[in-house]
Amino acid sequence: MRLTDLLRTGRLRRHSTSAQEIAQLLELAQQRLADARVEAISSDLRFCAAYEAALQLATIPICCAGYRAAGLGHHATVFEALPLGMGPEFAALSAYYNACRIKRNVAQYRRAGEIMDSEVDELIDSVDAFMRQVREWLQANHPEFVGD
């Protein structure tokens, strides 16, 4: 599968990004990651915040490629497109974040107490590493979107 396949099926739409938009996505991810580290709130909310950070970061390579997720299931589309935008070495991470997406849906909309502290810690560690990878990827592949 390619990004153009997702475009053809309506799961992506064309989008022109900017350094400002990329900086805002990085800032949102950083803020959500900081929120996830607040131990005074429930594990469910901490997990959701860390998940949102991952989602913002995974949106960046799609935007850099000239697309944006669209329609129902756009979170799933973002994670499906991640290895298409950053490379096949991100397929396992994409699958992990997709599993987190499903878990987050249950915690957000169906049941309280769904998430264990260890799952929050694992997701926070993963997103923290992913943020570094995205920043490095941006610098190497799209320096025009890296701010000062």
C-alpha cells in the first residue's frame, strides 16, 4: 500500500503544510506527553494523553508528504500511514500505536479503570523515543519544516 492508495479511497486528502503547522503539532505532542506524566490523574487519562501525543507525532510525516487523514477512522489511518511516510522500519511502532488506539477507545468511551500504570509508562517511554525519531527524521528529510 502507498499513501496515494489511501488518497484514492478517501482516507487521506491533499494538504499543504508549513513550518508553523509542524511546530504546532510538535508543541501539542510535547504538551500531551507532559500531561501524561502527571501522576495525580487516572491512568486512563494519562494513557489517553500519551496516545494523543503519539497521534500528533504520527500526523507529521503525513503532512510533510502533502496529505492529511480524513473521515471516519482517521486515527487508524494516521497509524496505517506512518510507515508509508517514515519508512517500513516504523511498521511495528505503527501496530503498537494502533493497539493503543483500540485500548484508548475502550478507556475513553466504555469503561473506567481499563489502563494499568505499566501500560501508561510503556506508552510514555515509546512516545518519548518517537518524538526524538520524528525530530531527527524532520531534520534529515524535511528541514524546510524545522523552525529555528
